[in-house]
Amino acid sequence: MWLPLPHLLMIPFLISDWMWHTGVGGLNSINAGVCAERGRRISADAELLGRSVTSEAYARLGAWTAALALR
């Protein structure tokens, strides 16, 4: 991920003092963590599927499914 992107995405939440002091401004960070974990699990499942199937077509189908699920 582009390094300044999280900082740029957080700017609108930090402009308001209320959002900063109540913690609402950190919700996008929580959402980013959830999305990262979801991506990790999908990647791990696709790797496991690629190892467990003998057919290259099924492995390719699993890779495409994982790529589409991450979009």
C-alpha cells in the first residue's frame, strides 16, 4: 500500500475535534485492519486450494476467485 494513503484518508476524520476526542476518527483504521485480515484469509485459502487440487484448472479457478473476492 502506498505509505501516505492511510494518513491522507484520516485527514477528514481529524479535522473535527469531536471526532478526534471521541475516537470516531479511528474507525477507518479499524476497518482497514478488518479488510487486511479478510485479504489474508482469502489469500491463505487460495494457497491451500492450490496445493490440495491436482488439476491446474481448479487451481487457476481458485486463484481467480480469490482475486475477485479481494476487489
